[in-house]
Amino acid sequence: MKSIGRGLAGVPGIATPHAAPGVTHAFNLFTIGLDLKVLGISRDELQKALARRGVETAVHYPWPLHRQPIFRGYGTEEDFPVSALLAKTVLSLPVHPGLTARDLRHIVRCVHEVAGSAARY
């Protein structure tokens, strides 16, 4: 999945996962972080725009842990601002062994288009 990370490097408003130097990672999810102010659109708008281009995405953790029913009453958004923000601003891109190089280029190109980046992959 290095090619998705390289292809999205430098796209304003998008942060990609990375592994520490010398460490390999078997990504089971490729979840990007979104700076919604920089992107100028919501995560849901980005997700819908990618879907219209044939890129299936997912929000695997739409609620922070403290909002899960079993933990209700153990904290608020103010107590856990980072997890509250991440629950609203992360989006998982496709990642599986069946993706071809062409598929990866399509995913990256679509993210660039939607994010308004002038860069091309």
C-alpha cells in the first residue's frame, strides 16, 4: 500500500498512515485522516464523491469509545477531544490483495480530484 501513501503524499488536508523506519506493516485498513478546514468538505461529502467515482470507502469507527453504549457516562467530548475529532475525520480507503496497480492509481486519482489537488499520480 506504499503506492497509495506515496500517491497521496502532499495532498492538502489528507494525512496517510505510515510505519516507522525499518518497520513493515500489513495494513488491514488504510485509514486517512482529514483536515476538514483545509479540504473544505466534510468526510461524508468526500465519501459520497469517491463513491460516485467507483471508490468504495468505509468509516469503521464512527463513534469514539466513550460514546459506545457500554461506556456511556464515563466521559464527554470535552474529556476525549482527540478521539471525538478522529471519529468525525477518518476514512478508510480500499486495501486488499486483489487491488491492481490500475485500481490503486484510480483510487489516488479520485482522491486528488475530490480534494481539489492539482497534483497528479
